[in-house]
Amino acid sequence: TRAMTRMHEWVLDIASGKCLSARNLSDHIVDFPQVDQTRQGYKTRYLYAVEFDYGKGSEARLFPEFKSIVKYDLKLNQTTTHSPMSFDGNPVRVSESCFCPRASRDNLDESQEDLGYIACFAHDETTNKSECLLLDARTMTPEVHLCLPERVPNGFHASWIHSKLPLSKL
């Protein structure tokens, strides 16, 4: 059977233990939701997830694959989807995405919450090449295609660590 995971939002009252509201955010079938890591535990406007590919031939695949990145705007109750193409112009399979804030962003300014990039690995099945993609998180348009010298397996998870973090802290 196929997982039909759709993004939901629940508002909980911690004191009473009750759910105050619940809503389905869209009909996109997604996994690996992410928010800006600097805002975890706080109210957020945006979140990001990868959308399953249930197209032609997907039943024969051993593992699920993802075709696009979905940005959720919780304030406007809308989604923006980007289905990346490789540097060579072919459709790709994407992995878990991660929001990376721009260095110039004011973390306390809510209007700058999506000022940054969405980073993910992608695989072009036609050429068997992998890339690291950076999308502008505001517009969900491609900014950078980094061609990688080795293939990154589909479904590879990643954490992105600030370059100024001392290695002794890892």
C-alpha cells in the first residue's frame, strides 16, 4: 500500500491537553517536513517538504521517490511547488530539503523568515549524475546547481552545519 501522507496543522493547548484546531494544509502527498531550524519551537509561517512521485512506473520502485519540493505558507494557506530539472535539463528525483537562512537575514524580523535557500540533493536518472541544488526560498526558483563527482543515493538525509561551528562541537 502507498503512504498518503498529507501535511496537517494541529493547535494544542498544553495546559488542558486538548486540540484546539486541526486542518489539512493541502492535497500534496509529502514527507520529510522542515522548518527553519532557527525557528524550531516558535510560530512559523513557512515550512517545506518533498512530494512523492506517484507517476508512471512508480509501483515498480522498491522505495518511494520524490519529484518536487513544496513550500507551505501557513498565513496565506497556499502552497508553491518546484519540480527541479538537472543541469542537463532532465527531470530529477530530489531528497529531503533543508532551509538555509541567508547570512544577512535578521532572524528576529518575521518578514524575513523565508529569506534564504532550500538545499537538497537531486539525481538525474537519465545521466546517472547527482547535484546539490539551491533554490531561492522566497521564489522557489533555482539559484545554483552544484554538479557532484559521485552519485548521492536517493533518500539520502543531510544536515547542514554552519562553517563557523568548531569541529570540536561536532
